[in-house]
Amino acid sequence: MESPIKLLTILGSTGSIGENALRVVEAHRERFSIVGLSAHSNAERLIEQARRFHPRIVNIGDESKLDEVKSALAPESIQVTAGRIGLLELASRDDATLLLNAIVGVPGMEPTIQAVESGIDVALSNKESLVMAGDLIRRLMEEHSAALNPVDSEHSAIWQCLAGEKLEEVRRIILTASGGPFRNMPKSEFSKITVHDALNHPNWDMGNKITIDSATMMNKGFEVIEAHWLFNLPLQRINILVHPQSIIHSLVEFVDGSIKAQLGVPDMKVPIQYALLYPEHASADWKRLDLTSLGELTFEKPDYDKFRCLELAFTALKHGGTLPVVLNVANDTAVYAFLREQIRFPEIPELVSAAMDAHASIQDPALDDILETERWTKEFLQPKLD
Amino acid sequence: MESPIKLLTILGSTGSIGENALRVVEAHRERFSIVGLSAHSNAERLIEQARRFHPRIVNIGDESKLDEVKSALAPESIQVTAGRIGLLELASRDDATLLLNAIVGVPGMEPTIQAVESGIDVALSNKESLVMAGDLIRRLMEEHSAALNPVDSEHSAIWQCLAGEKLEEVRRIILTASGGPFRNMPKSEFSKITVHDALNHPNWDMGNKITIDSATMMNKGFEVIEAHWLFNLPLQRINILVHPQSIIHSLVEFVDGSIKAQLGVPDMKVPIQYALLYPEHASADWKRLDLTSLGELTFEKPDYDKFRCLELAFTALKHGGTLPVVLNVANDTAVYAFLREQIRFPEIPELVSAAMDAHASIQDPALDDILETERWTKEFLQPKLD
């Protein structure tokens, strides 16, 4: 049977996930038609990508670059829009069958909601969508029959291990965590951590914000929240396992005690491709895992006392409503303050905790409640950072 | 949906696999009705099992014990037969929907063939069936629409990893091997290995014959042959990986580089239950794997120079026909000769190799060809052991 062509839009196409996604498309040209591409501000790269992949439409976030992109792409007859409204329009175009949302940060949330409301399946790399609006997105997915395909290596691992299996036969899922650069540092030394120390991630090369989230383990807390919404499992059935080598990307334990794991080299092209061509494992010539050259694989319990962000994330998920929005936005604010050397490393969870304590959560939030909570959290933290 | 009751016959019910299978049945009484039980010679235990599980029929291999079993089970109105013919009749009874073949050694081959010819699905623990008659059994399975459910932990792992996946998307399967007790011993010292040394297996408590097969790694060679017939994969797509801790039971690599693995404690009840209740992971309270208490997991390439039995098994599979029969029977003969201290450890592969070299293989063998080759191999080796 011929597989249908995927009509694909990529939001955030000039970022690391977007670039890798286009490498996947390149490797399977006959399987994809590109509907749209969007970039935050890298006009030059967006133009190159558009010339190569011939989308119907591109969106550049930075409105001052509209003319540059427009004139460059005029000979290609590609429609060009700029700014936020154009981005949200692009996200809801139903001539796409699949949207890869690779936007980094809070601005990625609304495009996910737009796409799901338009009944478009979303390959989801943007973490904030489910962390901040998981409840809402879950409801919209059911209403509009849209699916979410996880892109994150951990969630992709769980998803792959669940292929052909029944959710009610799952005892728990186990998200692995590298433990970050401070796994073996005593808590008493955390206040001396510099930005340079924290940006030194052992296994993956990621952006600065997510690298700090990995160092505080907030990233893993976010992944627990995402896993909850992706796989419809309660918090008690989602565990974290520290696995410093990051070779096992995550595991699923079934009710009979059997455990399945997904392993691989740390190459995002593998989970991206799986999310784009699901349920197919398509042939690819990327670097392969050689288990015999690995040294050893080890496992540890996470240290919840040292990494307070984990508990904060669990609390946010347990209470639900708009509390996860506060978790996410307060963490964002605190991490950028740390990167600007305004606060010390241990103050990140302190600020998040203070905001969560002060917040009056709204249950079953609509989009407006989420956006209002985002504003509230920023305003609440502002005086503490001046 | 209610799952249908499995009408189950267990051959070799008083052995280790048989006893564990009855523990599985005990844990899920409502899911099974026992049609038949058979034991080689342990009449006492067979009687106990029959009183507990009320099969319609039992078979005792040792004909001298027929009267003992008959009189013990007369009040239970259970039919009792004895000897080989009764065993083969039991294997082909089509009031069973599933036959667990847990007979150890060559005598287990024909019951598998009988069951498959009768269209009965077989949960297969007996290795010799596929090693000696894989080609024939495969043909009969298609003809009679019977399935084989692997019981071995390695093959169960592969089978579980293949759930929901397509065989054409599998790049290779990777059978893990503990490497046995002589993994780190130089080949030059192999001639000094005593029976006592060889029976000291690091991870699993098994019978003597299979423990020696594990020490020579012939066991892993047999598993490669079994995997070939179970999963319909060519030899080049079946790899062996030494993993001394035996926690990862085997792995599957897909064409996109993604690898799935199945892990667990070394408890045969897990794969037995999966084979009996497939495709279900049924709830069970057995010992669970705690990855954080494991220490480390390591992986090595197998040493084909040291463990010559691996190459012999590959050769037998490559050439096919009746050569795998010679491999198996010659190995049987050699291992028992080693256990009786008639030959030294390095002579095991030497005898197998000599028999394989001398044999004129018959392609597409029928059962008679297999049985004739069995006789030929024994006769060929006899003079070398006197």
C-alpha cells in the first residue's frame, strides 16, 4: 500500500528541531509536501529553506523583515506573512495534514491550540503547549479529532514502547533523566553555581533555557506533565529514573512486570522522523547505536531534596487548573534572570514556589485564563527582580 | 470484552517450566482450563498436579508407573495414558487450543509437530523442535494455521518488542547472551575446565545440559536458529550481544536506528505467562525489576574464536536441511559425554564439527529424514566415545 503524502507545516523551521525536521523531509522527499514554514527572526535561513522546499506560504515573526523575505521569494510565488497573526493563521490552515510545532517557549502554545482546533494533527516539540494548556488541548483534541505526536526523545520512547499495547496493561511509564551537570554536586554548593557551569550539559546540545531547565531538572518535571497529557496517565504512574548516559530514552513497565525500553544515539532526527511518519519506522542512514562501545549503563533514583523543581512540577500537575501556567511562566522568568546573573541558581525554585503559593488557581481554564495567568505571574515576579 | 478461556495442555508439567506455567495458571484460574498434563517420570508430582488442576487426561512417560498414576487418579475420573504413543496422542488432541511444550531435549520435537499438524497453537519452550525441524514446522504452521508463541526469555523479548511493528521495518534483532562462566577465561585454559566449573552459571538456574550449552554458547547458537524460524528473519539480521547481567533480555533495531529492548528480572513466569495469555500483559505480583539497585549494565561483542559453537550453529542454519539436526544431536551427545567426564570441554565443538563435516545433508527434510539423521549422528559419534 502506498503511504499518503504528508502535507506538512513546520513552525520554527530555522531552529534546531526545525532544521533536523527538514533533514528528515530531505531524506524522504516523496513522502512530504511542505505547506508552510515559519521562523522567528532568521529571515536569511527561512528564505534558503523556502527556495529549497517550495512551501505555499512562509511566516517571518519579525515584521521588520517582511519586505526582505517577500522580495526574495517573489520569483518563487510563495505567499509571505509576518508577525503573530500570520503565524496563528498559518497554524490553522487546513490544507496541512500535520503541523510540526518546533517553536521554543510560551509563544508556541497558541499555535498548537489553533492547529488542534482546526483538526490538524500536531507533531509537538514545543513543551509549553502541554505544560501550560494540557487540559484545554486534551479537551480540544477530543472535540476536533486531532492527534498529538510527541517529538521529545523521552516521550517518543514511551510512545514507541506503547505501540501495539493497551494502556490499561501499563503499570507505569519511566522517564529517564540525565540528572544534569549537578547530579553529583552537594546541595550546599548550589549557590555557587555559575551560568557557565549550568550551561555545560553532559549529553545533549540544546538551547540555553532548556539547558538550565535540565540543570534544575525542571525540564524533567515539565516532561512528567507532558507525559500525563500525552498518554492519559495519572501522576502516580509516571516515574523518573536518573540514567546519566542518556542511551535509554525512556521505559514502560507493564502489569506483568515486563519492561520495554527504547534506546538510541542522542540524535533528534530519529524521534522527529517517527513523529512525522508515524506509525512507520522509515529507513534512514543516520549514526547507529553501538552498544558494545558504550561503556556501562547506570541508573539512580532522582534526588528530590536537591532538585526542588521536580516536586514543584508534581504539585502543579496535582492541583491542575492554571497552576502549571504559573510553574512554567515563573520558571521562564527565573531562568532568564539567572542567565542574566540577576539571581543565584537556588533562587530559581524559590521564585517559582513563591509564585505558585501566591496564585489563586482557576480550574478548567480557557485560553483567556491561561493568558491572564501568564500576565499575573510576570507581574507578580517583576518587583522581586528589579 | 471477555477473553476466551484457554484450553491448555502442558507437556513436561513437572519440570521447571511446567511448574512455573502451573503457577501462572494458578494466578489466573478463571482464564484456563487444563486439558492435559504429561510428565517424563515424576509420577508423584504429576498426581499432585492432576488433583489440583483436574485435567481431562494425563500421560506418564515411564510405563512402569502407569498403574500407580491410574489408581491414584481413579477417584478423579481422569484418563491416564503412559509412554510415547500416549504422549503424541495427547499433543494432537484438538480439544486443547494451546499446547505448552516444556519437554526437555530431542523427545520434545515430535509433540510440537503433532500439535502444529492438528492446528493447535504451541507455546514453545522445547528448543530442539525448531533447531532440528524448524523448516518442517514452519511449513506445517502455514498449512494448518497454527502459531508458535516463544517461551524462552530472549525470544519472548523480541516478540514483545515486535508488538505493533512491521517485520519489514526491522533492521536486525539482537539476542543478548550472558556469555556464560568462561567469558573472561583465556581459550588456552579451556581444556582444564571441569564439569563443576561449567555448571556454575552466573544468572539463571537451569538444568545441567542447558547450563553446559550456555558455557559453550551453543545455547545462543540454538537461539539464533530458533529466532530465524520464529521471526522469519535471515541469519544476517540476527545478531548476538554479550550482556553479562542478563537484565536486557533482547533487542530489536528498526530501519530508522531506533532500538527497542525488553527488560526484566530473570523470572521465567513472565515470558511463560505472556506466551500463555498473548497478546495480553496480565497483572501479576511477581518480583519487579528495580533498575536503581542494579549496578551497571554492560555489553560486549561475542568472542567467536573462543566460542566455536556459535559458528557451527550459523553454518548449520546457512546450509539448512538436516545439518541443524546433526548440530543438535552431536552437541547433545558431546555434552552428556562431557558431563560423564568422557571428553574435555574443548572437545564438545570438535565432535559437533566432525559430525557436521561427515554428514550428507538432506534438503527440505520430512520427519523421517530428521529421525534418520538423529540415528546417523549418534552412530557416527559412538566409536569416538567408547
